[in-house]
Amino acid sequence: MLRANDFEYVIFTLISSTGTWVTFGGQISDEVAEQLMTIAYESGVNLFDTAEVYSGGKELCLCAGMCKCMRVRADTHLFSCFFCCRAETERGLNRKHIIEGLRSSLQRMQLEYVDVVFANRPDSNTPMEEIVRSMTHVINQGMSMYWGTSRWSAMEIMEAYSVARQFNLIPPVCEQAEYHFFQRDKVETQLPELYHKIGVGVVSWSPLACGIITGKYENGVPESSRASMKPYQWLREKILSEDGRKQQAKLKELTYVAEKLGCTLPQLAIAWCLRNEGVSSVLLGSSNPIQLTENLGAIQVIPKMTAGIASEVDQILGNRPHSKKDYQH
């Protein structure tokens, strides 16, 4: 059975993973997408995250074509397939949608199975037993090796685990959660208990907070940036808000920490995420080869992330959440 520690060994030591949520099939050309996937693969990345809903399914076909051109390593987790649908009649995590949604994704990718299928967002309209039974079914049918959750609460994950144990079904092995300098509470206070008790690991996403942590928004919103795009008006407003300006001030201080370690701010941010024992992998999204190569360099920074550096980062951020053990005497 693949548990959290297995993910940590396979992915953490070889450098995170790459996500295709925003960039593939939309923000960049197919040629650049192929370059990015090749660089990632040749650099040791062994997990690729994609979904039917991203770019209307176009990226599934794109990724499938690229994989045919690469000699795939035995340790590569080719696709971590989200399950989420935008169409009103295709939403939810009932048995029909899970099975048909995954089958459709596999057909687009021209694959027999994915390594992990994710249930993206909880579904209060579907009984937990039905969700767990459906995930167990697709695994038993050879359509996926394991299943995980995304944006689920610790309580919901524990409920799924309990249902699996009660009915001799297969429990989730990991949770996808947002985690970066400015979003810490869930990964640092809610999920560690699950990691230690039932072995659920974390595949974290948005380590650079949608580009905010790169430093490119220090003097406003550049025209070519994601925040300048119409669908990301919410990001623009967030950056230009009072809280956004405070975040940029803190990032400026963190730049000095990065310089002390001989790395860039994005590399510091990614290494900071990976140093968390419960984080099995970090999903990276890049729009050009230079950016991806820089981000992958974060693996070299991890050994430099000492307790002293972590404490310095905490002091600058001033947002370290308090876990249960902080209150123990």
C-alpha cells in the first residue's frame, strides 16, 4: 500500500512535480508546453498533474502526445488526475460521474490508468460511503492505482478513512492543499495529525501564491503577467490591496534571506514548502523554460533550510500558526 512516506521518498527526493492547471492549453503555446514537460522530465520530475477540466480537456491530449515521445521511467507517476467537472450535469462525486469522468480522461490521454485520481472538492450531496466505494471500484478495475482528495477538510478526510476501514475499502493516500508563505494554517495545524495517525501525505499547490511570491508584482501588475488577464481580476485586486502591499514588503525582507542562502526568492519559497515533513510533493506551474529551471533549483536549497533559517522566515512573516503541541507543557 502506498502511504505518505512512500510519496516522500519517490517525489520529495527527486524534486516535486509539475502542474498544468493554468499554463497548458491556454496561457502558453504547445511548443513551449512541450519544452517545459521535457525539461521537467529530464530534471527528474516524476509526477505530472492534469485534469479533464483544465483547458476543456485539451491539455490531456497534449500531455498524452508528449509522453509518447519520451522514454518513461519506471518510477514516473505520469498523471495525477483530478476529478472535477464544470458542466452542471457533470458535477459531484457520485458513482456515475467518478467512473465516467475518469474513463473519459483516460481515453483522452490514451492511457490504461493513472497513478492517482483526485476527488477535487468535497461533495455534500453524495454520501461518503458512495464516494469511497466508487474510488475503490476504479482502483479495483485497474483505472487508477490510488486515490486522494483535494481541498477537503481534515474531518472529511478522516471520515473517508473511517468509512474505508469499516467496509474494507481503499482509503485516500494524500490531500492536495494550497500551501505557501501566506497560506499555512491547514497544512501546518490541521493535516499533521492525519499524517502521523493514518499516513495521509500532502501534495501542496501554489507554492508561489499565483506568482505573488516571485517578486514580479513589487511595483504593480505588469501587462504580461497572469494578474493582468481578465479571468484573474481577483488576483489583481488582491495584489493591489492593502494586505497585498504588506505582503510585498515582507517579500522584500525575505529576498535578503534568499541572497544569504545564494538562491532566488522563488527557490526559497519552494524549498520552504518541501522542508515540511508532511509535504510529499510540491506542484509547480511555469510559463517558460527559464522559470521552470529556476524553480527546479529549489532542491539544492533544501539542505540549507536550517532551523535558524526557518525561524528567521517565521519572524519576517509573523503568521506562524499555533499547533496543539505549542500549548502542551
